[in-house]
Amino acid sequence: MDDDRRSKLAAIRSRGVDPFPHDYPGVGPIERVHAEHGDLEAGAETESAYRVAGRLSARRGHGGAAFLDIVDRSGRIQVHARKDMLGDESFEQLTDLDLGDIVGIDGTAFSSRRGELTLRATDWALLAKSLAPPPDKFHGLEDTETRYRRRELDLIANEEARELFILRSRVVAAIRRWLDDRGFLEVETPVLQPLYGGALARPFTTHHNALDRDLYLRVATELYLKRLIVGGLERVYELGKDFRNEGLSPKHNPEFTMLEFYEAYADYSDIAAELEQLVSFVAAEIGYEGEIDFSAPWRRVSLGKAIEEETGVDVLAHRDREALMAAAAARGIGLSPGDTWPQLVDELLSKHVEPELRDPTFVVDYPVELSPFAKAHRTESGLVERFECFAGGMEFANAFTELNDPDEQRARFEDQQRHTAEGDDEAQPYDEDFVRALEQGMPPTGGIGVGIDRLVMLLSGRNSIREVVLFPTMR
């Protein structure tokens, strides 16, 4: 506890001043002042009046004048306070504030002799007394654990953190704008589900007391969204949280944000073209200038060829677990002996191919065993029309020509049950309600899931998902 700040709080209250007022109407963003007067010459005056508010981040001066720096979400501005304008008592109280206090300023814009845009304070108000000192203003907040656990301190101390999460918001807004402009409807599907599905993942389980039954936090929105396609909505998307009971890594957080969109009368080639357009649009909207080249067309390579290029192993020529393990061992590659054949293929992809894919790359045409919801390939036996998209050494999107044959979907579910019996605890459970929906008739459909956190990582040049999630899960 900061005793000096507590003493100041008591003194403020003793003067009959509320240190935590209810509101402060009429506040404008600091960036507006800069936008309207950023070209003032040094020493120039204006009569333009503004009301701004923000956190007191610096203070300097002596005698009858002081300069204060006020910071809001949009930027920083210097405030010039003069005793002869505010009066002795008001001036002394303003300059006695602590760094970190939230303050409101009324003032007129001018440019200082050094050419810095400044507000000359005509009035002010304390809006919230800070009872704890802010992080070190010279070094910022550098401890990684503290930055993630106490993101509010990170945002106070580090302008770069504020800019990152403003960028994330702009990315999401641009995605919605792109989809809305193309006739997609934003919808909401259950987060608590009686049966999880739509991805090969372990779920979080919870219990509903009134119903006395277990429910699951969704691992994907896919199956509900495709039921909406069955219902005739034709173009739908959902942007929200999914939950997978998996470990932590630079690419994994158990709670994460996904975009899924589905389009009737389209296939995975159409969806690939739309993903290129969407990401290119978002990159342009935020002014992306990084190292990844998002301009279309993106490279396309089959999964079998991609794995063979990096490992020398032809997974499609070794279609059972023992044969694939032997082929990998012959190349000096050890694989997990307890895994199923699909898990072994995924291990080869994730460990040997994924890290090498820097510019956007579509890895296409997967074995059916890895893809219980994708439609069979129209020309390649044993494969399905699926792609995953990789960039920056990680996967960030997954798409199918959607399986719409209910009998085939039922057989795929039964095959997943076999993988469960073999020890795959991420296999897809049997969902009879989804099969029943398909029996009503689902038109040809293309669909995709895009990891928003990973996309923001790519567009911001960050290497850890915890950098782009405001409050990541911590050990």
C-alpha cells in the first residue's frame, strides 16, 4: 500500500472533492487535437478549445508553470498549466497529483517554442485517484510473467502493447466487414454443447446442476454452422471462442478465437481463393509491412508431396501404422509408437513440414483418415478435398469441401470410433443429431476455420500466442 497516495486521497476527500466522480462528459480523443493542429508552427497560438482525459504519465516544471503529459488510448499530449490562469489553489492541487492519476483537462491548443503541440489548461478535474504507482516510466514493464498476468499494467506502461491490441481489434473489424459485404450472416451457436465435435481435440467438461448432466465447452462451431446451411441460410459465419483441453505452447492457448464461415454451392478451391482475398484485404486495411508476402496466388502442394519433400517418406504408400513407422525409421525418423496412423501422419506434417512454410502455403488433399468431415476427392482415391493453410511456420486455417452425404458421414463417425478404441482420445465422437440434419439435405458447401490469434501473430510479427491474447492462460 502506498501511504503517501492514501494520505493525498484523504486530503482530497477532506476538501469535499469526490476523487472518483461518476462521469466527465464531452471528452474527445487526444488524436483529434493532433489531427487538427499537428502542423502548427513553433510558438503559434489558436483559440480551439478541447476537453481531453487520460492518465498522468509525466510532470515537469517549477514556479508558476508546469508541463504535464496526458495519455489516452489514441496518444499523448502535453499540457501547460499556469498559476496565473488556474489560480493558486487549483494550480497547486493539479501539480500535486501523482503519476498514474486519471485527470481531465480543458484547454486551448498551441505550439510551444520547441514546436510541441500543447494544450494550455483552462480547467481540470481529478477523475480517478491512483492508489498504486505506475510501472517504471523509463524502462516500461519488461517482466514477461507480469505483463501477461497483469495486462492492465502492460497496457499502461508499454505503448507497443496498446498498439498491438488496437491492431487486433482492427483485424477483427476488417474480417467482419469483408464477410458482411459478401452477404455472409453473422450467427451465434452454443458454447455449452451436449456433445462436442467439429475438430479432433479433447474437450473441457462441465456439469449442469439443474439438468444433472455433463456438457462440453465447444471445440469448434462447425457442426452447428453446417446445420444452418441445411436450414437454408446459405452463407454464415461465427467469430468467437473455442476451447480445447490441450497443452500450452507458443502456438496454443486452451481458450482461443476462431472464425468459421460456410458457403453453399462452393468447394474448397472457392474457399481457398476467398481466404487469399480476405487475408490480403485485412493486411491492406491495417497497413501491413512485414516480411510475409500475402499477395495472391499462394503456393499449393499436396500433403503427400509436402511430407515426402521434407522427410523422404511417402505416407500414402504406407497406409497402416506399422508400415509407416518402419518407413520413417528407415529415414532416421522416430515416431510415437502408441499413435494411430492418422496421428503419425499429422506428426510428420507438424514437426517436419509446418516449420518450413514461411510464406502462405496451401497444403491440400489429405488422407480421409485425418478428415472425418471432408468430402471425398473427386479424382484421387483415399483422399479428401481439404486444405490447411500455413504461414510463418504455423497452421492458421483449415478448410474442406464439406461432406454432405449422410450415409458416408455415418460411416466416417464409425471409423472415428475405431480410432478411439485404438487409443486416440482426440477422435471425433459420433453425433447422430448432425447425421439426422444431413438427412434433410445439405447443398454442396465449402467451409473454413481461421485461427484469429494466429492470424494476428502473423500480421503483427509476434512469435507467441500469449503476446496477442489479452489475458492468456498461465501455468
